[in-house]
Amino acid sequence: MGNKGSALKTVAAVSAKIAVLAGLLMLPSYMFAQTRGKVEVDKDPKVDSLIGNYLVGGKAAKGGAAASSYGFRIQVFNGSDRNGAYTAQAKIQDRFPELHTYLSYRDPNFKVKVGDFRSRLEAEKMVEEMRPAFTGMYIISEKINLPKLDTE
């Protein structure tokens, strides 16, 4: 029984050492564990006003010029024929009333452009829709009028 007793003592000692080692390995995870909390932001109310003005375009919120950024438009007419430019503009407004049209003149040519597209992909989709009605269209990059945002 002497051998059995010493074997049990050895197994118990090894088990105790393993338990202590496992506890020591787990200790850092308990020490550095984070609990979820609540973050409270203390800010001046003017910050919301400044952000709103920036998002809407500043002057547009006060009744001034519309907010603008660089984007894309589709040029549907380029030529010296004034009546041709007006006809193209009327045709666009008739078939695509949701699009804004822009008529410009720079000696000696009139240009008719449509849309305010933020991405080239949006403009390309519209070109595909307009292709049966117009030929010779191409996408140009220029300053566009941004749509109004819902701030409510």
C-alpha cells in the first residue's frame, strides 16, 4: 500500500500543479477583460448646426446658391444651330421630365447637357435609357448641382 499511497500523492501533486498553471494562464484574460459601457458625448449645440450647413451646402440652407460638387452630365447637343439646341432641350424635357437640362452658349456653339450625376455609372445607365431618342451623346465631368438632402 506504500507504493499506491505515494502514487496517489504524486498524481494529486501533478493535478494541483496543472490547476495552478491553468489558473495562471487564465489570469491575464480576467485582468484585462473589458466590459461594455456607455459613451456620452458632450458637445456644443453649434456643432450640429455647422455639420448641417456643411452637408446642405451652407448658402443653400440660407436661400443662396445651390450646393455643388464635381460629378457628371450627359451632353446631348453641340452645334451652332440655336433652334436645334432648343429642340433637343424640349425633347429631353418631354421624354425625361425628371432630368434637369442645361443650355449654354460659347461662341459659336450651343451645348445642351442633362443631369446631375454623382457617379459615372449613374450617367452611363441614363445614356442607355436615352440612346433610342438621341445619338452622339457623351458623358462629361463638370461641376454639378447636388440634390437637396432630407435632414429630418
